[in-house]
Amino acid sequence: MSTPVLKLPKGTLIPNHIALILDGNRRWARARGQYTLQGHKAGFDAARRIAESSRNFGIHTFTVWGFSTENWDREEDEIKYLMGLFKRFIKEVRDESAKDGIRFVHLGRKDRLPKDLIALINKTEAETKHLKKHVLNVALDYGGRDEILRAVKEIIKEGITPSNLTEELFASHLDTGDQPYPYPDLFIRPSGEQRTSGLLPWQLEYAEYYWETSHLPDMTPEKLREAIIDYSRRRRRYGGNDSIEHLKFKPELTAKLEVNWWRLANIPSGTRFRDYAFSHLKEQWGLSKSLAKEATQLMVEAFVDGEAEKWGAAKKHLFEFYKLVKDEVKLAFEPALAASLQAKMWQKNSDDTNNSLQEIEQASKEFVSEVYRMSDLQASKAAHLMALATQERKLAVSTNNEEHWVKAQEYLERYYSALKDRVA
């Protein structure tokens, strides 16, 4: 099966291991007036596309959970059909394993699966064990508690004493024990469900969670790409300290400077626009005087180009601006993408456009997520506040009403407070 070859933006942080629960097949089928088995078939096809796309994106280890220890309570015909799909899935992986360097690994119990499926699993595991480019974990008759119990029983059977038991030793007895990347970086659950249901409880300790609202049959390589980009923007602390020292701006001052910049007419008499921009950028990013001077030159040129709708030139100056800021502030955004998103946001926010609040909010969310390195969920509040501030700006310009400028500044102050709460 061939899937579209998509590319990730330059600078995307690619997870080593993604875990996906195959969920939503039956609901997808019922919503379309189809039989349950048709939903499973559609979900199977989607899972194949996503697994192949993960390899195209450079993901080393991909885990799919297709059948839990509790799923034996389902109808016999449904279980039989699922086992047939799993056999087909494994055969296709086996056929592709040498070409793509896929090591196949089964997670879970084997004693209750059909004998022919067990034989296929054992044969595929043995034939692919030497392959190292990718690992595909398929969890069948898997339960998180069951995995831990089986590990404990093995440890007891081997006579390992409590004094010799370490986390590393215990982890080596889990189903992922001999893998180079046993711990998922990104856990994805489709169908709008927001729980792990016990998948890899030991291994998911520091995984990033991504809740996809679409049912599994509607999962696409594009949606996987979105999840990876969202993951890439997150700052993984692992319980440590990673505060961004440069972002010590005062939200009320930054908001005031930005609104006055929006207005231009409110810049204090005798102050050049360039000097004012210098004060704004120095406050917002915490730059030294020399860097703030250089950044100001770039931002002012970009701003002037944007006002003239010379977006190509604006992006070029913005790229240089964000390259400078990145080197100083040590945020992990990609300057070219940040520049493109800044220009897009300016276009959406311009006074002569009729973009909806939702369109402005989406553009703001994309910008905030990329530059300040946070998930779309974390960026939602700040993006909403920026959209409200922009709406008030447009009303102020069209009505010449001072109250709208006041509200715009209030929303901007809350916007910068939300950013600082997330990033600091």
C-alpha cells in the first residue's frame, strides 16, 4: 500500500517512538450506518497508512495497540474477523520488513491467540530480529497490568533478590526490554478518548499525549504530521528546570508599547518610530542594546514591507530577525517557519481584511505554538486573547473610538501574561 510522502518543516524535532491506540472503528461504522466489521477493515487500512508514514517521517519505533486483554468479551464473529485482519497485517509487514528494515515485535500474551496467528508472530519475530532501522510493536492480547505481572513473575522465577532489583533490570523484563527506544516520546489516541487505558504504563512515564478527535479510520498521514509538529513544539522538562531567562518582560509594559505601535499616533512626541520599536523589542525579548538595535532594523524593515503588502520582502527580514532572536533567547523554533507564520498573522490581522475571529485565532495559535514552543492546546488561550485584541484594534480604526484601544491593550496584557505563564 502506497501512502503520500509528506515532509516535515525544517527543524522539526522527530520523536524516536510513537505509540498509537487503534480506537474508534465501531463508532465510525455506526455513524455511517455500516457494519462493525466494515469499521475494523477501514481502521486496519488507516493503521497501515499511518505505520508506513511514520517510517517516512523518520520515526524509529512505532507501537500500535490492536487488541486488549479485555477485548475477549466481544462477539465471537468480531474477534474471529479481527484475528484475520491481524494475520494480514503481520504478513504485509513481513513482506516489507527487509526493504524497510522493520523489526516486528509482539507485545502481550501469546497463549490465548489462535495457533496459526501465534505461529506467524513467532516466525515474523525470528525472521526480522536482526533488522535495526525500524521497530514495529504490535500489541495483541495486551494489558498494562498483565505486562507488569508477567515481568514480576519472570523476575521471581529467575531468583532475583530485592536488593539486586533495579529499574533497569525490571524494564529489561518488560515486553519492550531489548529495544533501543522502549519509551514512547509521543502517545496518540484517536476517537476523542482521553485516557491511556493501560497501554505501556511503565514506558509512558514521560510521554507527551496527543488527543485526536477523529476516529481511527479517518486518521491520515496529514494528521500524523500535525501530531508530530505539535509534539516538536513542546518543551519536555522531565521534572527538571528549563526556565527561559530572557523572557522577563512586564506584560503591562509590553502591551502598552505594542498598542502604541499599532496606533503610531500615540508614540510620544519627539520619539522616532525606530527608537520606539527598539524599546518594544528590547522589553519583549530581553535583548542587549546592541542586539536590540540590530533586531529593530530588521523588524522595522519587515513592518514597512508588510504595510506595503510586500510579503516576500517582509518574510526575508523576519527570517533574519528570528534567526537573531533564536540565537540569543535559545528557543528552539525554526526561523523560516516563524517568519512565515508572523507574516501570515500580519496578513490575517490587517485592518483592510474581513477575516473571522476564528481565522485570526488560528493564525495566532500557529505562530505562538512555533515561536514559544508549546502545544496547540497550551497556545489556545494566548491565541484567543491575541485575536480579541486584534478585533478591538480593527474596531478602533473603523470607529475612531478610544474605548476599543483601551480594550485592545487589556487583551494584549492578558495575552502576554498567558505567554509568560506558559514559557517562564
